[in-house]
Amino acid sequence: MNPLPHQYIDRSTGTSRTETFLGDRVICWMYNRLRERPGLLFRALISGRCSSLLGWAQYDLVRPVSVKQIRRAVRELHINPTELVKDIHRMHTFRELFERQIRYWDCRPMNPDPNVIVSPADSRVLVGSFATDNGISVKDKFFDFDELLGLQHPEWRALFRSGDFAVFRLTPDKYHYNHMPVSGYVADIYEIDGLYHACNPAAAIQAVTPLSKNRRTVSIVDTDGADGTGIGYVAMIEISALMIGDIVQCYSDVRYESPRPLQPGMFVRRGQPKSLFRPGSSTTVLIFEKNRIRFSSDLLNNQGRRDVQSRYSKGFGFPLVETDVAVRSEIALAIRQKSEQAVEPFHPVFLGMPQERTVLFPQEAEL
């Protein structure tokens, strides 16, 4: 059986495009045949060891590669070489091409309006809500809410339970740095161990909430401090997938200079590089507090289109269409109001923060 076609919306033109998946037949076979009879083979294929091995075979097995091979990959993946920081003639492995840096300050312009929340990645996005009465809720198809944020972090689950979310799917051809969607102070950052399910739509359709089963890094940002975006707390969840060997935290205030990992109390600015997926396909999820943001109308309108052949629509039984977005492009606007949820019980004062604002550290909640 041939896999179902999958289309998405090109945001710049509003037209549909058909996606070509790497290893599509194999992924569809894994999540149809093997999952019907789950066993050692299926578990081995989605393990960290197998994921790393596949990534090595895809990006490191052949080295060095010729300039001709790099050029062919650039052409086949539709990468614009004029965007790259490092010239392709100086690249010697496919990993260098995958982990490329771009001149985002020139080729990914950002709206200076402080009310704008921006995309964390070059990716395909779906948006939704945790509110039970919201018609665009797709959460149960992709992840279990409690698992996603971690069962050991009830304070964050309570804060975001009725909020909104956006799921950004990065394909192997994409630029694989994540950028900050908002400005604010890091309140918490932690890792959750897990598997390496593929982020091919076939996995979401056949598997049970695969995104909350995968290995991931959760960063919580308090945006209500001085110079912050002012929309309360925002969770940014970076999720490993098939062939992703690592998520490197490498925030830079200026371009890619002096990268460093996030630490609680650290100020991060909207649009700046935050982390790098290495290598393969992957997913980033943003979660916002209730009634603090309003998603861009084109993302909402595109998501419900019935003239587009989306695997999600066919698999879930209702229209669900992704929009291709650029990193640092607008995805939502801030709603200026106070948070409806009381977070003061979690607020010990952080030394060095502006005195008019405290920051939430859940690990100190019981002090």
C-alpha cells in the first residue's frame, strides 16, 4: 500500500504543497505493521541507541563528502546557500550541512512590535487549546498533557492546564536551531528521558500521544519581568525524534556568539538562538497561559481548510492542516491582562532580579 499524501500550506502564497518524507515507506510500515504486534523489534527501532545509529549512518558514515555531494544535497533539500553563515565549499560532512547556521538577522526578519510572539523554528505548525470547549483542540492526538510537562512537575501542569499550545514540526531539510519566541527570565529548565518516535504524521496517527513519550527538554520562561514580553509564563518543550542524537542548549545574545546553556534567572531575548537539534527530524511545542495570547488568523484559517490533503485530517477525521512558517515570524499576539491563575505561592525572590518582579522556581516551592 502506498502511503497517503501529505500537504501543508505555504504561508507566503496561501497555496498547498505536497511534502516528501525521507524513509516514508519504512516509517509507515513501522507504525502500521509493527505496532499491531508491538515487540522487541519495534521498541528497538524507537530506542535512543537505534536513533543515534540511524543519525550516524545518515549524516556521518560518509566522510569526507565532496563539494559536489554537498551541492546535490543543497539542491535536493531546497536549501538557499546564500543564507548560510558557512560557505558550502568549506563543508566536509552532511552533519555540517544539517547543523548549519544562517544569517537570520538578514534572511529571517522579525517584527519589532513587542506584542508579537514569534515562531521558534523553520517548521510546520498546528495550534490548539487545552480548554475543553475549544473546537481546535488537538492535544489528545499528539501528547498527554501531564506526561508532556513531566509527572514530577505538578506546579507547571496546574499553571498551563487551560492554556493554548502550538506544535512545530521540523523536517530534516529545515534549519535546526530553535530561537526564543518571547523575552523573559528563565524560571526553570529540566530534561525528561524517553523514546525517539518519528515525527512523521504517520507516527502521530498510529501511535498513542508519541510527543509526550519522547525524550525532551522543558524550559519555562517568565515574561512579566522588566523588558519581558508580558504574557505570563511560557513553556518551550524541545522534543527529540528519530535520528536526533542530542538537544544542545546554546543561547546567544548576539548572533551565534558566546553560546551558553540556559540557567534559572537568566534573561533571554525574543528571536535569539536558544538550542540546536542534532540531527534528523524533531518537534518543538510552546504552551501559553490561558487568555494571554491570540494566534494569528491565517494559522487558524489554514488549519481548517478542506481542500488540502493532510494525513492528520484523514487520520483523525477532522480538518487539520499545517502551515509552513519561518523562524522569528509572527505566530500570535499578546493579550495584555493579568494572569487568571495565582502563582504567588511559587514565587521566592531571586537575588539579582528587578525588585518589582519575582521569578517562579518550582524546585523551591516547598521551602
